Amino acid sequence: MSIKLVNINYVYSKKTAYEKKALTNVSLEIQNGEFIGLIGHTGSGKSTLIQHLNGLIKATSGHIYYDGEDIYANKYNMKELRSKVGLVFQYPEHQLFETTILEDVKFGPKNLGLSEEEVEQRAKDALRQVGLAEELWDKSPFDLSGGQKRRVAIAGVLAMHPEVLILDEPTAGLDPKGRDEILGEIAKLHKERKITIVLVSHSMEDVADYVERIIVMNHSKVFADGTPKEVFMKYKELEKIGLAAPQVTYVMNELKEKGIDVDTTATTVAEAKDSILAWARKNNWIEDKVEA
Amino acid sequence: MIRDITIGQYYPVDSIIHRLDPRVKLLGTLLYIISLFLFDSFAGYLLVIGFIGSVILASKVPLSYIFKGLKAVIFLLLFTVVFNVFFTQGDNVIGEWWIFRLTWEGLYQGAFMGIRIILLIIGSSIMTFTTTPKALTDGLETALHPLNRIKVPVHEIAMMMSIALRFIPILLEETDKIMKAQMARGADFENGSMIQKVKALLPIFIPLFVSAFRRANDLAMAMEARCYNGGTNRTKMKPLVYASRDYIGYALLGGYIALFVVLNLWFAWF
Ligand SMILES: Nc1ncnc2c1ncn2[C@@H]1O[C@H](COP(=O)(O)OP(=O)(O)O)[C@@H](O)[C@H]1O
Ligand SMILES: [Mg+2]
């Protein structure tokens, strides 16, 4: 699996008073097995960008290649592309419609034309994967809590066995516990099923702990693209566009400025702790409990 | 996609027509429609086209945008034209197939009705293109105010209309989103038999209804919370006040009506 975008431009409502440039010369490549965080302010073009990846929106100009094939070529099979690139929209719980949860999750695989047993199997697997208790499966999706509905919706896309899973702000509107659970489950999917994941968010803090690569969008353009460490090194520029780096980045940089030699590229609290303790040990501020 | 439906939507540019008092525009639209139905010759349409043409020019709404709105009613239009072309009685026959009979009278009538519908839709959409839903309902409420005396709930009607108008773009946007979400799950709205196509609409309509009810509920709650209880004793922050351009607007409308009467009399005479 690989997706390649070359010079993608997109304009909404072209040639009207509502004209709005949503993507400007976006070029990037997504490789198999990556876990990517797509970050940017509201209105920076994230949702527009990801809808290009499964052909729901056609670029005003530019090319997209999936596994080297031009998806805008005449006979390209869009339906197949949509089964390979699973897209979970923002507030996906608003798309539920079936009488039971299980039936709703079956909608996607059914559309792929699979056998009834295969459809059922996939739906059940997907529901287990998102951690939805079995006794709920025969309930109406409208009776669930917000967080549970969202899991059903994610399962609905997972059941299609996509090669890439794209989630648009999957934590929007959830409480901290619900947020951590959903993010944890997504990370688990990546680890266990080796599925390529693009996680869209407007919060650095949310994704810093999980992803291996961060793409930052700003005003319809790709502003930065690299590992979390590389991206957070530009924390001052990020601040100018109104996106903060994780809190630890600030702590570490300030310590460094005060002459304490710590690793400023630490992105998680755990890494920061290790770095600070290592410095303290080196300078004999603390003694190791474990004697040699 | 579905967002291309432009009928009934506001087009945000600044023009003299946009700034006109909504009452002037309401009356103008009403007179325009009446004049459209009273003319029964192509020559009369020249006056109507001249009138609406100048309004469009002054409104700065691009023609292409206006015509896009016609796409939504293309079926109605085609149906009317075809029906008129083939089922108008006439003596000047051009050709005959089976039960159909093409006559000059039919062609004339078809073209006539086609133009009438197009002008009708363009005229009324110019009204919504240049007037925000709020201004429109304000205008309506003020214009119909006298009906209050015969116990017509004018304020409530205006409020319902303003909410309905406000919800149209929201529901269109929502439909667009839900359609995309279901397409991402492999739904297919284009291929298949008639029954399959109708069945394919369920995954759109159920979530759409659920969301419409949710929104309506939220709105009702928000109105309650702010102690809304109808129109009695409710004052306006920005009451409608006529400016000099509005009097000019009324004068121009008067001119149009005068021309219309003169032309009609002239046609009747000769
Ligand atoms: N359907 C649409 N029609 C017109 N403009 C849109 C539409 N969707 C988004 N936009 C505009 O495009 C820009 C990018 O939006 P979006 O991709 O949704 O950003 P994000 O997901 O980063 O918040 C915004 O300015 C938004 O207002
Ligand atoms: Mg978005």
C-alpha cells in the first residue's frame, strides 16, 4: 500500500462568492504501516485533504496515485479504492441508521458483496476490536452513549478491512477517559493489525504520544512534515500559527535555556522524566537507589 | 454535489439590490409574478426580461449562479414544455406519431410556458439571493402586520418561515456529509434497479431525520432557555426603516407597472 499526492489543489464553490481555497499545492506520500498524525487548526484543510484520499472529493488540479495507479484515470475502480481506504468521518455516530448495532456494522462489508457468513464474521470481529461488549450488539445504535456510538461507527469502517484507516478527529466531543480509550484502541489496531493509520486532530497533545509522523497543515498548505521530534523542534514557529507543541517541549526547552543540559526533543512525559533524571544523576543531585 | 442546489439561498455580495428594504423587494416580486402571468405574448416578455435583466445586473449575482438554480427544477421544466408541445390543440400540423401530434400552436405554447417558468424561478430566486432569511421574514412580518387584527398569527408564521429558511442550507450540508459517510462505507447511489436505488436512500434519510429532530429539539430548548414566548410585546433591535433608495425602488416599480398597463392596453387595442 502506498498513497502519493502530487501538487493537489482544491477550491470549494469555484467562481462564486463562496469560493474558498482549501488546499494549496499539497504533495505528500503515505507508506505502508505508517502511523501519521494530521494536525492543523479548524479550517486548515485537514478534512478536505483526507476526503481526497478515497476519492470522495476530486482535486481541482493535481494527481493522486494509490499503489502507483492514478485514481483519476478513466476506468479506475473508485468503489474498490473506498474499501481499501477506510474513512471515519468526524462525528461518525451521525451516520448510524440500522435497527441493531450488528446490522449497522454489517452495512460496509455487505456493500463489498461478501457472503453472509463472511459479513457476519467481519462485523463481529470489528465490534470486538473496538471493545464493544457482546450483550450490546442486538441493541439499537441510538440507545448508546456518545462514546459507544462512535465505536460502532469506527467498527463499521473497520469491518471493511481497509488497508489504510483514516479517522477525522475521532476524539472530538469526548471526555478525557473516552478520548484515551479511543486513542488507545487505535494505537492497538496499528500495533496488532499493522494497519496504516492517519489520525486527524487539532491537538498536538492528543497525538504526540502515539504517532510516528506528524503532518502539520496551516491555511490550506502543508506547514511541516516529519517525526514528532523534528516537528516539535520548530515549536516557536508552531506557536506563531497558533498550534502549541506538547507541554514537555516547553519545559525541556526552558530548562536548557537555564543551562540544564537535557534532551529538548523529548516529546512525551516519560521521555522527559528520563532525561531530567539522567541529568540529575550525572550531576550528583540524586543518588541511585540501586547500588552497584 | 447536493450543495450545488442554489435555489432559495443567499448570495453574499454588496449591491444596491441587497441593500434595498425587504418590503420593497417583496412587493416587487409579487408584482413581477403577477405581470408575468397577465402577459400572454412574447412581446410582453421583452418588458419582463428587460426588468429582471436590469435587476440581475444591479444585484451583482453572476448569471451562471442563477442558472445553476434552474438545474433543480429541470424536470418540472421539461415536463411542462413537452406536455404543452404535444397536447396543445392546433390546426397547423407539422408531424404526427402515434397519439402525439406536433403543431405550430403546440411549439409556441411550449416555448411560452417554458420561458414563463424560467422567468418565474429566476424572479423569485433573485429575491432570496439578495435578501438574508432574517431580512426576508422581518419584511414579511412588517408587511403582513395589519393581518394581526383579524387574528392571523403573523409573528409565528414569520418565525416558522425564518427557521425553515435557516435550516435549508444546514440540512443540505448534513445530507452531503451523510452521503459521503455512507459512500465511504461502500454505498452506491447511482447503479442498480429502481428498488435498489430507493433502498439505498434509507441510510441517508434515517440519519437525516434523526439529526433534524435533534436540531429542532436543541433549538426549541435554546429558545425556551431564553424565555421566547411568541410575538406579543417583542420589540426589534433593528426595526425596518425606509431609506431614500427604497422610495426610488417603489417609484421604479410604479414605472414598471405603468409600462405594463400601457403595453397591455396597446396589445388589446391592436
Ligand atoms: N463543503 C464545503 N463547502 C465550502 N467550503 C468548505 C466546505 N468544507 C470546508 N470548507 C472550507 O474549506 C476550508 C477547509 O475546511 P476543512 O477541510 O473542513 O478544515 P479542517 O478539517 O482542517 O477544519 C475551511 O475554510 C472551510 O470553511
Ligand atoms: Mg475537519
